[in-house]
Amino acid sequence: MTEMNDPRARQPRFRGLEAGHRACQGCGEALAARLVTESAGPDVILTNATGCLEVFTTPWPQSAWRVPWLHSLFENSAAIASGVEAALKAQGRRSKVIAMGGDGGTFDIGFQALSGMLERMHNVLYVCYDNEAYMNTGIQRSGSTPHAARTTTSPPGKERMGKRHLKKDLLSIIAAHHIPYAASASVAYPQDLRRKVRRAMEVDGPTFLLVHSPCPLGWGHDGSETIQVARLAVQTGLFPLVELERGEVASVMPLRHRVPVTEYLGLQGRFRHLFADDDHRAREEREHLQALADYNVERYGLDGDGDDPFDADGADTVRRGGPASS
Amino acid sequence: MPTPMNRGAFAQAGSSLAFKTGTWRSAKPVHVHATAPCHGACPAGEDQQAWLALLQEGQLQKAWESLVTANPLPAITGRVCPHPCESACNRGHYDSPIAIHAVERWLGDQAILHNWPYPRLPGSPRSERVAVVGAGPAGLSAAYHLARRHYNVVLMDAMPEAGGLLRSAIPPTRLPRDVIDAEIRRLMSMGIEFRPRTALGRDVTLDELRGEFDAVFLAVGAGKSRHWDVDGAVPADLHEGLALLREWLAVGAIPKPNAVLIHGGGNTAVDLARVMRRAGVRDVHVVTASGLPGPDTDTDDVLNVVPRELEQAIEEGVQFHPHRTINRLIMRGSKVVGVEMVRLKKLPDGNGRKSRVSFEGTETVLHVDMVVPAIGEVVDPTGLTAILAGRDFIDTDMFGTVAGHPGLFAGGDCRSWIKKLTNGTVSAAIGDGRRAAEGIDALLSGRPPAEENRPSLPFAELNLAYYEKSKRVQLPTLPLESRDDSREIEGGPDSAQALAEAARCFSCGNCLACDNCWTLCPDNAVLKTRETCSDGSHYLFDYEYCKGCGLCAAECPCGFISMVDDD
């Protein structure tokens, strides 16, 4: 029972995702979902693909959600959202529909439904929590797993140095649907993430948000390092934060000081084999990942000039009383 | 029973709140209010972080009130203190330390400008009377801290005005006289009774004081120059450095030889060197066993001088000879015509101490026609022979207690060296006065004296990703050609500069109210409160749900959150 003298009942922000959920310690996806629903507000209906988020928030008979929430299957979050949106439209109601999925349910299994939803221009925000593998079923590789990462189905060994293929450039594929707004965000930059959610909520039409959400268990880092790992992914250029409108790059978060990818890779168990002393392939793959980061920087023009308060160094700085940029 | 589930409403039954994930935890986050390094390094005991935080909130008068809980003379110390706080400032490892002295000085000046009253501690008037002998920084500080605690304080001094060496030994170019006058006048108006022209051993004896008062605090300073000679040789016309400086401050007269050598490495030596240089002495040499600040100089081997004063002295043409001492005076009759110097260093002697080692074969000769020793002073034993018992300084504990003399306390320059406390600066004397007031209050209240003792926050505990780099304030300094004997050389910051400088504070070890823990907890286990919690923050950990991941501790910019084992 919640009483008025309970500080939890008097929090000065909306909580779409409540405590008591079963996510692991330091879960990036739980944090991302909390931030997204917080920014979206109470007037939403959520649909959720099968995955960690669905499992840890709704162990029967409890739910951590404080907004209407639907789950059906792994592959059809976008399809269900399309149906809910169409039904609301028929009833003349204006609640926003948010479809959610992990990278498995978005990049691979639910991709067809997502593409159809975008093509039909449903007024839905699709949020993909990208933790770069099928974490719920035991860390199998997905289309989103980065090159050279270890998963249970891409183990490093004599034949391979982790995943052989590259991370699918989903954002470009999404943008190619010519939708009004698509963006990438990261849990390490909550101000930026909140702004992008609010921006997407305002758009009448399909919008897409790719949120980089470290998984301590799958990535092999301590739960306390989730933000640090996510921040380094951005600062190295491996996960560029960009906004695309109608397929064109509208804005990017510049990098004031680029960090070498080894600082990001070295924190994570899934890249530990890239630091083997006696294997020449380790060096090659590290250089390969650095080249991929350099490619991102060149492609999106991420190199900042001067001290931009909204670059990867300045965006999340704080002062007494809150974030410096608010 | 079915539960009504309205949109946005709290899901009563069936909410995951019924599941207490706190049971998963093996470590829990706690708020730890560690000492900021500036606070730990301050000889006066100021908590700079606390008053900089109040400035960040725009609470100017509260910031000053917080400052004067330790140091009643910020306008003075902001000008003359060698600011060990800035040397300790964690920001120094990041870009450049906060210009704490500049903000302190500005805040002190604001208090004088607006005549903010010194706050007293809650409590009722005390009947006990305390005598404070000597109205220098230590005496003024003790009198103030006793008055704050509602004691009847009688402050006495041999001179006609209060101030001690602030007036007699610090040039107005560093400390304008109107600043001393204003700050001391305001302090005295707390109801402190001042008896001028009252010298111990001449006008009053220690026994009389101890009979009349419930406690006596001796802050008589060190008024007698330490004996100086070189292998027994002393020039016939020897002048001591502090005596020369006092004479110049009192009557404006200074000897003008062609070349002078000042022997010593403290503020007296450097102040005197600058006065003589400005008076027209061509060659002013300062010979010191200490080193100039630099990457190769140990921190305990650097000249004990305000760093910016040293820079200005070099600008003005004073020549420094670091790591050297005088081997021999070259005399013609009883007059000095030169000195032989030799290089030396203070090196570990194998017994855990440092001793001076001079290096044979490094002797050089300097032609000067005057040598002025400024190697320090000892306590003038007049009226104190029973206490001193032949020693140079008075032995006390950290609260100033003089063993074997109940009710007698001492502090400031007349106290002997104590481990972990510094000596010989205005701030150290102010700290002595504050602790002695605590010692006296404890004695008269029948309780043990207490001093705050919190762990210090190391630089590595900060999360620097959340701090923007920013430049330290540039303070106006009189150009060389405009410097004379009366105008203050370094100016203060304006209000915008002072507040901008305060905004640079990392808030080491204290909550910055930045919301990071509240924003980044994946489990909604950090709750924000409107009221301030007992630990000074606005956040509560909800241990029913906290899984102990440690994200909040890692992402707290200022090291306010620590993870501890949870049994």
C-alpha cells in the first residue's frame, strides 16, 4: 500500500517502470526502458517483443509496468503496435503507441513486422533496446552483435575471433523507409535520450529509436560499469549518436576527444580474446574495430571542433542542482 | 479479487513492488561525507567545499556564515594565506585548482561591505571570564570563537591597536590597512573587551591573570629574533629582518646599501627583499636552504612563501639563491664586504629525519655590504619564564592545553611544533585560536574537547566524465612600474568572477544534487526528497529494492556514494 508519507509516492517524475522487476544488477536495458517510459509520460500504450525486458518486468502475477502493456510473441511487437494504433485511430483516441523490442526482436526476428509498420506509416514510436545479442536465451549472436565479439554461438577459437560478420547497420535501413524521425541514443547520455524520446513523441507518424544498452552478463563487465561502457562506446565512435529525418542526417553528437577503441574493448569479457598476447589475429581484429570506428566518424562527421556543450564530453556534465545542460 | 487498472494509476495488487529485490544484494550504497582535500589542508580548519557549495546555490551571506564558523578573518587570510587548500585542491589534477583565496577574499570583502553580523552559536550567556593575551591572529580567533560561545572575553595587547603582526610585519601592498581595520572592528563589536597597551610581565603578570580569569589563552607570538651568527662572527651593524620590516612599517625608514643579502626563506625575508628593492637597493639577494617551487622540488622543501608573492618578487628583480647557506662572512674590520655561500640540501639522514648536507667544492662568493638575517623568531620570555622553562616555545597539545597549568592555554606563533599541525602562518594561528576556544569551552563545560575527523576524498574517487574543463580566474595585478609601498598589488575578483570560480568546485565528498544516482538507477531504488535528508543530500536509497549493482557509486561525480558490504 502506498501512503502519502511514502517518498516513493511523491517522486517528482513519472515512473512507467517500477521497482521490483527482476533485471540483473546494473541492467542497461532496464535503465533504458525506465528512461524512455519516464520521458514518454503516462498517456501511452506499450507493446513488447519477447525478450529480457518482457521476462524480467512481468513474472506472473506481477507487473513492473504502470502503463498499459501488451506482449504476444517474439516477432510481432511492431505488428501488434500497428493494430493498437489503428484501433485507437478508429476510436478517435490520441494515445501514443510505443513498440519495444530487443535487438534480436528488432534486427532479426521482428524485422519484417517493423518494416511493414514503417511502410504503412503508423503513428508508433518503435524503441529498440540494443544489447547486441540474444541475452534472454543465453547470449546467442544476433544481427546486432558487433564484429569479433564472443557470444555462445560465436566463440573465439582456432577458426574465428568471435563473430565473423559485422553489426547490421539497422538505422540506415530504417531511415531508408523515409520515416520522419529515426535516432540512436545511449543510456550513458540520459539527457540526450530524453530529448530524443520527447522529439519522437511529438512526431505524427512512425519514429524509431535505437538505444545502446549494455548487458553486464552478456558483455562480461561489472554491473557498476554499465554507464562507463556505454559512454566509451559513444566516445570511441563505435556507437555514433545521430538523428535522421526522412533518411537524411539531421544532427550528430560530436566527439571532442576520441578515445581509442581498446579502452572500450578492454573493459568487456566478450572482447577479452582480442587481448591475447600470443595471437596475431587479436591485433588484427583490434585494428579492424578501430577502423570501423574511424569509418563511423568519417561517415557521420563526428569530429567536433572546440568545446561544444552538447558533444560527447559536454552533454552530460553536471552542476549543483542537476545536469549542466538543463 | 479483480483490481481496477486505470491508465497511469498505480497498479495496486500485482505490482512488482511486492517483490523485494533488495534481498539479492551483497553490497549496499551509502552516502559518505568525506572531507574535501581543501578542508583537510586548511590550517584554520575552514570547510571551503561547504561555503563554495553555498555560493553555487547563490546564498552569499550563508556562505560567509559557513566560512566564519572556522575563520573570522576571511578578508585578511584571502590576501595573505599561502593557501595550502589550493595546493591540495583535487581540481589541480584536472585543469587548475579553484582560486579559493580569491573567492575567500571577495566573500570577506562582501561581508564588510554589507556589514553582515557574525553569527553566534545557539546557547545562553556564560558567566565564566576568559583572558586572551595578544591580539594577533591567534588571539583574535580565540576571542571570536569564545564570544561565539557566549563567554566574557577580555583581549589584551601590548600595542595600542589589535592586529599583532598583521599590522607590524605584513606590508600594506599585501594587506591594506583599511581591510585590517574593518575586519577587526567588526569582530570586536561582538562584545569583546579590548585592553590596549597591556603587556605581559610589564602591566600585568600571568599569576594575576590566572587569579582573575577562569581560563587564560596565551597568544603572545614570537617577538624575539632567533640568535644568528656565522661561526661566531656577527657584523657590528647587524639588523634583524623582522625588526627592519617593523621599523619600515612604523616610520617608513629602510637602510639603502648597494647590495644586500637576506638570509632566510619565509615571508619576512621575501617581504623585506621587495621593500628594499622598491626603495632602490640595486642588488637584493635572498639566500635560503629551501628550494624554489618546481617539478624537482619536494613539497616539504619549498620556500614557505605565498606562491604568487614569490613570482612577484622575482618579477621585481629580487635574486633568489635556493639550496644555499652562508659558510663564512667576509669582513673588513667589523663590516661585512661579502659572504661565502655553499650549496646544500635537506636530505634524509637514515633515521627518518632530514638534515642539512652541504656540498664541498660548491662555494661561491657574493659581494654585499649588508647581511640581514630573517631566519625566524622565538618567544620573548618576558613574564613567561615559568612557562617556558628555558625553551624557545610553549609546549601544548592540539587544543592549546599547557600541561601542568590547569586553565592555561597557548597557541599561534608561540606554540611549539605539533605533529599534523602547521606553524607560522596567519591561518595556522587562526586554527590554534579556534581549537583553543574549543579546549577552553570543553574545560569549563566539563566535557572532552572534540575536533572533526573525517576521511579525505582522494582524486581517484571522482568521476570526471561529469565535469566540464574550465579556466581559473585571472586576477588583476598591478604592473611593475605602478607598484609602490602602499598600493595593494593583487586585486580581487569581481562578483561574476568569484561566483564563476565557485562554480568550478568539484564538491569533493559532498552531494552535488546533480540527480545522477536518481537518474541512473535501473531499479528505481534511489528516491528523491524535497527536504534535505540528515546526511545533507536530497536522495534516499530504498534498500527494499536496491540490488547493490554499484552504478550510482560509480557515476556519482563527487565520491559521495560508497559501496559497503551488506550482511
